[in-house]
Amino acid sequence: MTTLIAGIGCRRGVSAEQIEAAVREALGDALPFAALRAVASIETKADEAGLVEFCTRNALPLHTFTREQIAALDAPINASSAAREHLGVDGVCEPCARLAANGGELLVTKLAHDGVTVAIACAAAHPHSNDTSRIKEHR
């Protein structure tokens, strides 16, 4: 089974239910929730109650990354002016998903849903990693 990582950015105060709804929407019908192995976000979200609760409910580790680690990556596919203004980085969900997946390919680019942004990366080598038609884009 493919190992999936969900990169998540969120507004303060979002609920675990809002995060789960956004993750399930990003996965859609093509990617199974059961393949999700970890969640990744910026270190300032490490104590975000809804994010921590989502991870706890689903027994998923939460990996966090510093602004410097995020900034060291190539620019995200979907840069965020809000992330730049509030966090000092061009994006959260896409770069964090890539970092947690050890540079793995994004299968789902940034999806914004109810105060939550989600990107899905594949941690293992994907046989179609060069086929960009497999990337599900959300704008």
C-alpha cells in the first residue's frame, strides 16, 4: 500500500472535524484514508488543539518543521500570501507534506476547505511520479 503524508495548514481554533473533512476531501475517492501514515505542519501548529486531536483520534504522528526548513525547499506550487504574512513562509501544507515524505511527490496540491489547507504527498517512490496528470490540483 502507498504511504501517504498529509501536509496541513490551518487557522487557529479549527476543529478536528474540520481538519478531517478537509483531509477526506483532498484524498477523494482515489486515495484511501487508511494509507495516511503521518501529518506534517509548521512548528507553530504543534500545539493547535484541533490538529493534535485529529492526529490522536487517527493514531497519526504529527511531524513539524521550522520556517527555515520550509524556506529551504523550492517554492510551493500554490504560494500563500496569508502564510507569508502570518508565518513568514510561502506555504505550509505543500512544503510540509514534501518534507515529511522526504521529498516525495505531491499527489494532491493545496486544497483549501473551511479554514484548513491540505496537500497529500507520497512517501514511497510512485510509479507515476513523473506523470503530472496524476496530480490532483485544487485552486
